Amino acid sequence: MTPIFSAETRRRLQENDPKWHVKAILQLICTVLAFNALILFADATAITNRHYPTAYYNDWSDWMPLFPVLISLIYNPITFFLLLRRLGKPIHPGWHVGFHFLIWALGIPSIVFGVGYGWFWWWQPVIHRYRNGKIPCGGYNYWSEPCQPAIYTAGRLEIAANVFLGLLIIFEFTLFFLACIAMRKHRLAVRRSRMPARLSQLQYNRDPEAHAAEEPPAYTPSEEHASSVTPPAAAAKYS
């Protein structure tokens, strides 16, 4: 079986980020969670629009959870394929910090509104029955399952979708935390790489003469070496 990453790509990934395999697994989990949440939210919204087209058609609280789910579903696979395309060359951690924070920040209000405006809050048991067993759908039984089966189907889908969204928020926050650590390491590495030039510049500004004295002397050919070299004019004369 051919591995997804070549040995050279895995070596580069390990050198650039020792936790790359953990992040790749978390991104794969987020992709699966986002896909399931997207299907469930879309199905619940379609049922609501089909059975209650006047009062709840295209309600913003139904569509709001789709934004973090879609961003996660698009971004995580793209970054995985970019690792393959770039042969292990890392992506700037600032991108991961920004996108994972965006998904997490949109996911918090989405799950709040998804739970707060769910159909499952309207569920109620059958309160009144006739003697022959029939259930009147007026009055206290209006929101019972025999009278309004659509909201029970949509409510179950919403519960499952919110569970997937909650797990997605947890894993996205974990990726955001790991991206912040990688961003800090990246900034420290850049700062260390610039430190020798910065120290040299500070030393020159403080004492230019001492800085020049510490510099290695310029190369000048010795007299013996200069006499051993035939001048171009003499070479042309004896040629």
C-alpha cells in the first residue's frame, strides 16, 4: 500500500512541526464532524421550510450554524492537500490561527442559537384523548407528535446536528490553541535569526572604531605572490 506522504515529505514535516500528525488527525475529525453537521442542519431547515413556509421560511437562526460548518469543511481539507502539494513545506501558522479562531468564534453563537431556537423546545406529550383512543389536535395537543410530526423529525435532526457542532467547536479550539503555540515558536525563530545582525548593528552604532577593529582584515596579496604573477603586458610581450 502506497503511503499518502513520501518519506522525504514526512521528514520535512517532522522537522518543521513535530505535532503535524496530531494536527492532521484533528483536521480529519473536524472535516467529518462538519460534513455530518452540514447535512443534518440542512435537512432540518428543509423540513421546516416545507411544513412551515410562512412563519419560519429562511429563518436566519436556521442558517447561522452553516457558516462555521462550511468554513471548517472547506479549510481543513484544503490545508491537508496543500501539505501534499508543497511536499511538506509548512504553511504560515498565522493562517491557522485566523481560520481556526474564526470557525470557533462563529461556532459559539451558532450553537447558542441552534439550541435556543430548536424545535425540541416545542415538544409536549399528548394531554387529552377521546374515549375511543383518538387524539384531538386542537388545544393542548396541538404540538404533540401525532399532531405535528414534522417538528419532532426536525428536532431530532437539530439535536444530532448540535452535538456534531459542539464537538467541532471543541476540536477547532484545540487546533486554534496548537496554532497559537506554533505561531509563538515561529516568531521566536524569526527573532533569533535576526538577532546577530541586530547585535552587530547595535555594536557598530555604539562604537564604530571598535567594531571595525573586530572585523577581519581585508585580503591583500603578499609581495612574493604579486611577483610570481606575470603581468598581462609581459605575457602579451612573450606570447
